[in-house]
Amino acid sequence: MDKRCSSSVNLTPSGDLQALDSGELYLMMLQSSSSNLFFLFVLLAQSYSTPVQKVLEIHTKPRQLQGRFLQITDLHPDTFYLPGTSTSKACHRKIPKDKKKRAGYYGTPYSECDSPLTLTNYTLDFLEEHWADDIDFVICDNARHENDRKIPRTTNEIYESNVSLARRMNKIFTSRGIPVIPSLGNNDVYPHNILAPGPNSITNEFSKIWQSFIPFPYHRIFKRGAYFAVEVVPNALAVISLNTLYFYDANDAVSGCDYTGSDDPGNLQFAWLEEQLKSYRKRGMQVWVTGHVPPSNYFPECYVQYAELALRFQDTIVGHLYGHRNADHFFFIEAKNLEIGNNFTGASEHNDLFDSLLDDFAQIPKSKQTDFHEYAVINVSPPVVPNPYLPTFRIFTYNITGVEDALADGSSIRQMNTIDTQTEELPSQYRRRPRDKSSQCEGGVHSNSWKCQLLFDPPENADGPSHTSRSWTPLGYAQYFIPHLKDADKSHHPPRYRLEYTTLPASALLPGKGQNKTEFRYPIPLRNLPKSVRKGKMKKKYFPYGMQDLTIGSWLELARRLGNTKEKELRKKFRQYMYLGGTE
């Protein structure tokens, strides 16, 4: 066995990730999280300097709302990565004669190698320097792949990697009062993909590792299922972090949300999710739903339940954010997929993603024939790990017009122009009408399926921020990447994250004629825009879509354009962004 298998990940005093003796950090972590009494002592006395204390820091200083948040997925840091080694050996060993097959100092794009710590640290340093003061919250996930049989992952390594990342996230973001919302990924467990119903050792350990990120009322439910919610803007905006491993069709330890499985962890999670959404709806709040594995890779019965909730709560859910697939894309949940005999088949891991998406988009009816309530859009972000493409992250911007005054004077913030949430019962236009499926569900193969047990009609008038632009509506995102990663080195050619593209139109980035520059709200801070854009030279490559916002209607319009065979240039751009210059 390679001696490096005894290494783990930790933070230096400066906050960087680096290799350390395996038992040392994990023992420190276990000792520092051994009892609630110890936690209380740390919080009160603030006199211990163990790793977990850093994670437990509490900050109550209010921050000015920025109207932006960060999504960073699939970091996959690899402590065994060695620059110059063979890409065919997961960048772990052997030095090939062909320099093109050697691992780069900051990572190796278009390969099966994970992220070296140099890339992970550079990315976090970059975010701290350029974005930490300009965002409201962070959505993220972690852990390296099982890509080298000679250096298999271990449970301790996974935990230690997550402890290190939690400490660094705490230092960069929570120390500024910025909530961090992590999600459990399929590589955060050992063996990968497999997670048995909780409570178990994994859910218990992550409840300690992520203690500073999980609000206290959710700790018990997290130990049962590794899911929780955070009010990132109190009484106004929340993020629900799902444990998608209980829905993931590669997890052999669960029954796949079978209707008869009353103890199935996926079914229990959906019951919890429905109650959360009902509560947030009643309070007039908006919600981002996030997780690691997107619904395109769920067990069929899990997908049905997710889709039904996504459509029913369009007035409450402002968007759905996922990772895992490594390719930049979006797809739709459609009401028609919930009918008997009409199943969801798009965006499978076993099909060509680009072609299957374009086929789906081509089937979308023309705008006058489209009911927005029949669709929910799922956004899948590309990863930091250059496996198999290039490192990326996304900055979302959302509408906070009209809420600053409420934040300033401490008054209650409520969603504007939505349904009347003060009554116990939803108004009549929001009540779902039962759809008669008795003839298809009596006896037969579907009688014990969720399709025959749930009603699928979404609210008739879910006119919330996901439909029309108003407070909390997502306006767009800017995607950043490192275009020449393989050429980056320690001395002469340091890496640099650059704007790859934004969904926003060029006209939204700078104030127009007659607009007051001091009062203009920049969706992307000027310093984080290319020089050419700051000077008013709007190159088309940065604005491929020109979307006015990220409402369902805007996504449907983009999908129609992509489904049109005449839109060759747009399709070319979409594929380029999907694979970041590589191939599927």
C-alpha cells in the first residue's frame, strides 16, 4: 500500500488545506465533538483551539443584503494528487514520458483526476478575496471520487476532508455572517452511492462536522436523514438542503420510495419536505431547493413525488439547484410525466445528454399553448473538479428591490403580491382539483404506485417569484471558470477564474443613459467583470442567452430556441458551455 494512504486533509494556521498524518486530525475531531457539554463549554468559554471550535463559531452581526449567492459544487479535493504523475493513474503515481499525459500543478482538465489541494485552496482563496463580501449565502458540496483501486477511499479520509472544508468555509463565510448550506453527496459516503436509512454513523458524524451550518432545531432530523433547512433571510427566504442519496437510483440500500414502504427513508424525507413547504407557504416565504444528485437520476417513484411537490408549490419554490452531473445544463419537470403511461426519460446518465435535452426542448409547445404551471426547471451546475472538464462556480443574483428598508428598520419581511397566506386554507383558485384516474389505477401494475395515490394538478394561479419578476425572483447567474488550467503553474502562469458567460442581458450589467450610477444596483460587481465589459464593449461570448430573468417562462423560451434546429449558433454555444470545450 502506498505510504501516502496514511495522509489526510487539514488546514494550516493560514487556513489552507494540506496533507497531515491520518489519525491526528480525526482523533482531534472526535475528541472535540465528544459531548454536548464540551460544545457548551467551547461556546461559553471560547478557550479551546481544536478544529471543531472553528466550525462552531457563532456570528450574529447583521449584514447588508447583497442580492447574490454562490453555488459551488463537486470540489472533490484529492490529497494524493501529485503534479507530473500519470493522468492514467488518477494523477497519483508514475511519470509518463509524454508531457501531455502528466498531471498539471493546479489540476488536469478533461481527465479522470480529481482536484489537487492547490486548486481547492486557490478556489477558496479567490472566493474569499473577490466574492465573500458580495454574497448572502453559499450552496456547496465536497469529497473525492473512488477512481484509484490502489488508493481506495476510507471513511476517515472522507470525514477529515469534510472537516477541513467546513473549517475553511467557516473562516471565509460564516465568520462574516454568511450562511453555508452543504448537501450530502454520493462521494461523501463509503462505499460511494450507498447510504442506509438513518440514524447511522454517517448521519451522526456529519451532524457534528456541519454543526455550525445546521440550525439547532434541525439537528435531530438531520441525524435521521441528513436533510435540513436554513432561513438565509429570516422570515423571507430559505434554502432546503435535501439528502438526495435516498432518492438516487444507484443507492442499493433503500427501496426507492416504494409506495408500500412506510419506513423508506425517501418517503420519510418527502413527507418532511411537504411539511416544510406548507409551513413556508403559510408564512409567505420563498424557498430554494438544493441537493447533490438531480431528479433526472432518481428512482421512478421518488421522481414522481419530487415532481408533484415541485409543481404544487410553484408559489413557494423559487428554484431548484443541483450538481453531480458535472455538465452545465438545465431540464424541466413536466406535469405530463406524472400521468399513467407517460414517464420521465430525459437527461439520463446512459444517454447522450446534449442530444436528449434538445429532443426534449423540441417537444415544448409554442408560448401561447404553454401553461407555466405545468413546468418546473431544474438547474445543474458544473463542478470545481476538472474531471472531466474545467473548474467553475456560479454567482446567482436575485431581486431584493423593496426589501432593504424592511431589513434596515428590522420590520418583518413578507413576500409581496403572493397568495393570502394568513388563512389556514388556501384560496379556492389554489386548491388542486382531483383528476379521475380510477379506471387506470384499479388493480393493475399502477395501483400501488405514487402516480395513483397523488393528485397532480398544480395551483391554478401560482403567481409567485418563479413566474413573474418581483422580490426574490432569480434574475440570472454569472459562471466563472479557469480557461487554461493545464498551463497554470506555481510561478510564471498562476491560474485565474474568469467570466465564462452570464445569463443576464448585456444591458443589465451597467447603468443606461439617464440612470444614476450611485443608485444603480450592479448584478455583478464591476471589479468582477472583464475590462472590456466595464468599458462598455459587450462581447457576444459573454451574453449567449440574454435572459431577462430566471423565471419559468424565460427558461421555456430559451428551451424553445434550443429546440429549434435553425438556431445552430445558439446550440453550438449551449454545447460549448455544457462541456466547457470538451466532449461528453
